[in-house]
Amino acid sequence: MKTKDDVGIKGYAGYVPKYRIKPEEIGDCWGEDGKTMGRGLRVESKSVPSPDEDVVTISTQAAKWAMKRAGIKGEDLEAIYVGSESHPYAVKPTATIVAASIAASPHMTAADYEFACKAGTAAFQTCMGLVSSGMIENGMAIGADTSQGAPGDALEYTAAAGGAAYVIGSEDLLAKIKETVSYTTDTPDFWRREGEKYPQHGGRFTGKPAYFKHVTNCTKKLLERTGNEPDEYDYAVFHQPNGKFPVKAAKKLGFSKDQLEPGLLVTHIGNTYSGSVPLGLAATLDQAEPGDKIMVTSYGSGAGSDSFDIEVTENITDVKEKDVPTIEEVTSNEEFVPYSVYAKYRDKIEGGR
Amino acid sequence: MAIARFWREIKQRYKGIGVKCGNCGEIFFPPRDICPECRRESYKKMDEYELNGTGEVITYTRVEDPHPEFEDLCPYVMAIVEMDEGVRLTGHIVDVDYDDIEAGLEVEASMRKLGEDGPEGMIYYGYKFWPIDSRRGE
């Protein structure tokens, strides 16, 4: 997909709930060696939303901060797309509630997206298209989740909560998105049927034919299109279902661990699903300098990947001076909870009051 | 809560929009149609005014015998917060240890779930407060 010269990011911000649970706690409940499990997944803790937090509240907080960074008002946004697989309503858009909360309503378009963990980057591409075509000046793309894992399922070790919001426009960009490509197939690696509370997954099938195939093919296509080599990038962000997959995919593609490091959040906050790549990119932008190049590849089960070739502009310096917390600051306020509290917060106790 | 009533109050609950008396300049939240001081002088002069969302705790308490809507959050903290504009609101204080709260604590509004009409019903969102520094690495 060819982009116009000037389309990119004007503002960004992320939000992650305060609560955390460690793999040891989860393992203790189910008679498993949680510590070893966590070590295997390279996850030391994961975020847990409070009962009064959901995709609407996470998106709203991130959106408010992103607008502050961009220096725009709600009425300057002409489109809002929220990507998630845990929208609070099955029917009634998250995006309209977010739009009302940031005073973007009513002269705008809005919709919710769902594509497992890559719904957020699908929202990026939609906003880019609308901006590139001249249909809108500014759009907002959000990726956020409060992901679900059935009690006792391996997903419980990683399924976490968080999200990030991006203002996409064509002027005053802090980073240009120079190219985007996608790679999409019908791959049944992970799903949740309508009306079901928890997802099902194909276990090891989620690896080679799913995550790795899509992430590597999509990234390779981006490199081919741009003519860039992996070492020309200062940073790389890959979807992070656990701490192992992105490192392995990066290595296979020729990216180093150093390039991944700033955006590798999964170790402490877990897999934030649609929030994963948007948060990883936000943490990377927090550290980026003018001229830095960032390669981004998301992954969503079902399955598909979106890759982006991003170049940071000199505006990043001004944006950093605005009073908006960095991802490191947002995630630094943490409180660890036992499995019992986690089960209550995630509505896993049947018949509870 | 009735759907229509909540819908009418969305601006207040999501954005903290009150009114400012066009006659004396006093700010009110929740909005009023008439300024109690200026009375008829304020008629049709009560303009929408958005609170900036920050204020300080005046007084607070920990609730251990919760309202049925908030049982999942028990124990939780309720406070009276004086906003920068002078109006006082009642709201939850979230994401903070009770021992770290004191009168004068600077807080900011953040949107949270206030409740829902059961698993099938509408979800109500609105402002709660957290310490202003709680997400700034301090």
C-alpha cells in the first residue's frame, strides 16, 4: 500500500492499568510451576485491569493524552477507530463513547475494529488512508484490550490489559509513516465464538504457521518495498504474545535484541493484545531522536500482520516537553495482587456477589 | 438508572462540563439553569463551562460496607474534591493506597466504569479521581 509523502503520527500515548499478577501466583492456583512457565514465556508479570476499567476507559485515557501531545482538540478529529477483541458491548461502538469523552462528537466518523491482536494497526491503516486521500485532516487510531484467558488455560499467564492511542495526520508530524504492507490469510490459530467468554487456541499451532509465518512474510515484504536492510533501522517493534516470539522472529529476520529492547513491554505487563504493538511503538517513540527509523510489525490471529516503515522527525523533541507521561512512567505505578483478587477483578468467580 | 437520564448527563459525567454564570462569573457543577445569586439577571446567560479536571481532596473516607454496585471494588475510597474552579464534587479515589491519601492531595479526573445494569444492561461511565502524580513516575 503506497502512502503519500506526508502521513504519520502527530501525537501518541498509552495507558496500562496499575494491577499486576506474577506467573508464580497463577501457577500456585493450578498446581503448575508458574515460575518456570513464566521463564519459558519470558514474562515476569502481567497487567490486570481494575473492575472499573475496560477498553473504553483505557482508550479514553490514552486518547486524552495523545491529543495533548498532538496539541489538538476533540473537534479537530474527523475519525476515530478503536481496535480491540474485548469491546465492552457486542453491539454499540466503543468509539462513540471515546469520541464523546474527548469531545470529538458529532461531526466525525467512528467504528470499532476487531482482528485479534492487530485490530489497532488496522485502525492505523484506515486513518492513514483517509488522511492520504484528503478525506480527513486528523484521525485517531486506538488499539486496546482487556484480554481474556479461561481459568487454568495457558493464556492466563500472558493475557493482559492496556492500550495506546495515535493521532494520525499530515502536518506537524512527530513521525512519518513512509510505507505500510499487510499479509493476511485464513489461519485458525486462535478464536472466540460469538457469546463465548473465553477464547480457544491451537496450542503450538499458534507459532510456526501463524505468528512466525505472518510476521516474517509481512516484514520481508516491507523491507523489499522500502529497499531497507534490518540494520538500517534504529528500532523494531513486533507483536508480543510472550517474550520469546518477538525475539525469535527478530533474530530470524536479522534484527537485533537492542533494536527491540525499548518496545519490549511484554516482560512486565504481559500481552496487551490490540494494545501490544501500539504500546511497544509508544515506548519506542518515548526514546527516539529525530531521524531515527522504526520498523513495526503487528500480528493478529486469524490471521494477519501489518508492517510500517516509520521515520521520526525533529518535532519529537517538542512533543516530549508536553506534560504527558511516558510509557515507563505509566507502567511504573504497579500493585501486585494474588490470584484470588485477580479472579474477582476478571469476573472469574461464578455466583460471586 | 434510566437510560435517558444518563444520556442527558453524558457531558457532565464524561467531560466535567458545568456552567458559568454570564452575570457574576460563578461556576456551577452540576449545571444549573439559573444562578442562585443573580437569579433573573442570569436567565439565558448560564453558559457551558468545562472544568479542567484537576483539584484537591477536601475530605475522604474508606467504604467497607459497599453500595451493591461497587462490591467488586470494596474497600474503596470516596472523597469530596474541590476542583480548581472552586466547585466541590463527590467521587471515588482510585489506584492509590488509602494510607497515601490526605486532605490537600492533588487529584485529576479519569474516566472509569461507574456501574452497569447487570450483564445485559447499559454500562455507565463517568469521572473518578486519581492522584495527579500517580501516572507520572512519582
